[in-house]
Amino acid sequence: HVQLVESGGGSVQVGGSLTLSCVASGATQDIGCMGWFRQVPGLEREGIGSIDSDGITTYADSLKARFTISRDNAKSTLYLQMNNLKPEDTAMYYCATGPWDSCGTGSSLHRAHYNYFGQGTQVTVS
């Protein structure tokens, strides 16, 4: 079993920046492709992007200009750098991990690709 713990959420002004972190622990052999998602109550969980072990990333087209995903494999930590934040970025942000295959492709933007999700961290932009 893998545990994922997100941190770094909070309240930020429009146009500001925020960096989220996600630490993975537990069954390290199950830590593979890592991704970020976000969800607003009543809506589907939205894929932000994913990253493989070599740092190859893929992003949702609407977010790639402002969001950057990175990972530190030695620390089992995933990051999400968010710039020029907008009110519509307000959501609960989740990290996830799943199998390596198809990581860094469009399919890794879908929640079905992942086996584990964290509990989320709230980001509020106003």
C-alpha cells in the first residue's frame, strides 16, 4: 500500500504563486507514474499533469502555460508549481501514483490510470 500526503495549499491572491508538495511512502515498488489532479465539489476530478521517472511530463492543455510538475525521486516527493493563479483554480488538489506504462501521455491525465490518491490539499484563490 502507498500513502500520499499533499501539503502547501492555502489562500492566495489572484496572480500569485503557490507550490504544492506530495510525499509518497509505503510500498515503494508501487510508486510509479505520478500525477496531479484537482476537484471542485460537484464536478469531475480534473487531470492537471503527470511525470515519469525521467522527468517527462504531460499537461492538460489549459494549464500547461502556468503549471509545472517536477519530482525528486530520492525524496519520493512530487511538486506542483502554480503561477498566475486565477479564481477558477480554486479547488482541492490531489496527487496520485500509478503504473509506469503510458505515463507522460494523455491517458495519464485520467484518474483511472492511478491506483493511489492522497487526501488532498485545498487551494483558494481570491
